[in-house]
Amino acid sequence: MSPEYIEKLQHYFDVIVQGVPTSLGLTAVALVVAFFLAIGLTFLLSMENKPVKWAVNSFLTLFTGTPLLVQFFLIYAGPGQFQVIVDSPFWSLLSNAWFCAMLTLALNSAAYSTLLFHGAVKAISKGQWESCAALGLSRLQTLKILIPYALKRALPSYSNEIILVFKGTSLASTITILDIMGYARQLYGTEYEALTIYGIAGVIYLVITGIATVLLRRLESKVLAFERLEVDKA
């Protein structure tokens, strides 16, 4: 490799890496919002209220059944079609590309996370439900006890969701966000070296997801240690 080519690679990397804080920031905020939304929706989905369950299932179908890219465009460009929204106090947020990107990722992740959490709740053994009922606990009180237990079991699957949300931030560049892909696309617009530029962007995503995967696997081993203790005792 010539010194000129190495210098060029360094320049491309320096430009693209500027988008890392934006990508990580979007991921972090979207995951926090999505987690609490998913917890609330899991509670609602586990209650014996058919209209509420129908509304939650409609939300899940909408956000799991449509492409994330379409959701980005609808949430970013859609509200501007309604003058009522444009004139409302919410327009300052809905006209902000970063907020729309975060909201899209959060709602999409909340839908998938709800399916994960609710599946973990349904997987709880019948005996545990009966034990709570024998103590005279209501459905809501039972869920407050069992859902944290179910969340621990859902952690391995939820770890994958965390990685998917980070990779999903790459679509934020389509609505003018200068994240990793945003800077890569901007650079490609002047340099036209697709293989090199997008290759560097891909390596940055790969490194970050690799580090995140290692950290999440270590977290899983600590959180799920109680299961190994139960097996050893048995």
C-alpha cells in the first residue's frame, strides 16, 4: 500500500467515524424509550381486557409487519401533511430529524421487544401462576412479580434486539441524519469510491457490534447465573 493510499484511508475513516456518537446516541435513547414502552405493553397484553389487547396487537402488527425504512419516512414526512399537527406545539419535535429517527427506532424496537417479553411471560410455568393465585394475588400483582423473572429469561433474545437497533440506525441517514452511514454517503457524494468508503463504514459497524456482543454475553452469564444454581441444586 502506498503512503498516499494509506493517507486517503485515514481521511475517509476520520470523516466517517464522526458519525459514531450520533449512531450510539440514537441507539441508547431509542432503547431506553422502547424498553419502558415494551414493559407497559407487556402488562397490557397480559391483562384480561380484550379491547386493550386488540389495540396492542394492532400496534405490534403495524410495526412488525412493515419495513423499518417505510416507518422512517412515514414518521419523518407524514406529520407535515396535516396542518393541525404543523400548528401544534408538537411540530417542533416532529420536524426534527433526530427526534423522528429516535421515535421510529423506539416504536419499532418496542413492538419486537413486547413480543419477546410477552413470549417469556407465557413461558412461565403454570405452577408459578397458581402459587400467586393461592396467595390471593390479583392478575396485576402477579404480573409485577413474574414479569421481572420473565425478563431475565428473555435477555439472550433481547440482546439481539439491541444489536438490531444499532444496525437500524444506518437507515437514519435517509432522513438527513449524519450518523455513520450519513457521513459515508456524504463522502461518497464527492469521492465516488463506494467499495472503500462503505467498506470502512461496514468495519466500524462490525467492530461496535462485536464489542457490544461480547459485553452483552457477559451480562447474560451474570444475570442468568440463578438458573445454573437451580440446576446444580436439582
